[in-house]
Amino acid sequence: MAWLCDSAPGLPGCKGGELPAVPIVWSFQITLLNRQWLAEHGLEPPQLFDDVLALRSEFGLQVVRAERDFLPLPGNVAPDAMVAFPSTVLVERPQEALESLGAFFQADYAPVLSLSLHSLYRIAGSPQPDLAADFANATARNTPVKMELLDSAGLLPALAPNALREWGLDRSETRAVLGVLVVLTSYAQTIY
């Protein structure tokens, strides 16, 4: 939560109030843009995903999406394409995904990160708001349910700091989460 508040201090929970929702899972996307193409058009690499969308709109950029059965390489995409690399691919095919990302890094593609937090909302207008809050809180504390979402949907569990250790450092889900976090922090360091 501290990291999230550093990134987005406007969230209600960061101002001392109760969060309107309880984080359950999260995901991210790395969007890659060819720095040479950007330079040829007099553009600096964008830092925000909104800027990527503006570039796509202005220049009609094609989107090439990495998927479980398709991991693009720089030589296989047009210079004016933007490559969307969701974190789900890192969970599904970690080794191959790292090889693909490494190739884009070597080819001097600029990364842009976008983070998604998926939450259960405590709906004040519901007939029984206390039950809604209890359900959200119980689900947030249910590590097995969140780990199942990792396996079934490729979404990363929103966990308390010690939850991975308690889950078991030798388990495949823990290795997947740690691997994805390493990729996320590595790319974040190259950008910010």
C-alpha cells in the first residue's frame, strides 16, 4: 500500500480514509516502441500510457500483442508498431517471454508501463453494506483463491508482504510472482 500511495497519493486510502475497495489481484502491461522510429518523427519516448494512446491515435500505430502462442521479436514487427506485452504472458511462459523482452531491449525499444489493480468494492448502496465489506475483506485475506486466479487468469495476487513466504517459497505460484516482480522492477528502473 505504501508503494501504491507513493505512486498515486490521491487514492482515498492514501489520504487516511478507508479504501472504497479491497485489492485482490493486479496486472501490468509493458508497451514497447521503436526509439529509432520515434526519433525519425521528432518524438521523445513517452512515459505515460495516455501518451502512447495519443501516439497511436495521431500516427495510426498498429498494435502487436504478445500472447501465450505468439511472442513477437523486433524483426517480426513493423518499426511503427507498438508491442503490447501483458504480465499474463510472463506468468504463462516466463522463459520465452524474457527472451522476447530481452530482444526488444537489445533492439532499443522504449518501454512504457501501465499497472492495473483489480479490486472488490464495498458498495455503500447495497442492501447490506456490512456483508459486502465482510465479503471483500474475507476474499482479500484468502490467499488460495488469489493464487487460483494466478493459475486460471494469469492475474497476480495482491498480497501482504509476508504472504508469499507463508504460502511457501518453493511453490510455483511464488516463483511466478517473484519472477514477474523482477521484470516489472527492472523495466521500471530503465524508465524512471
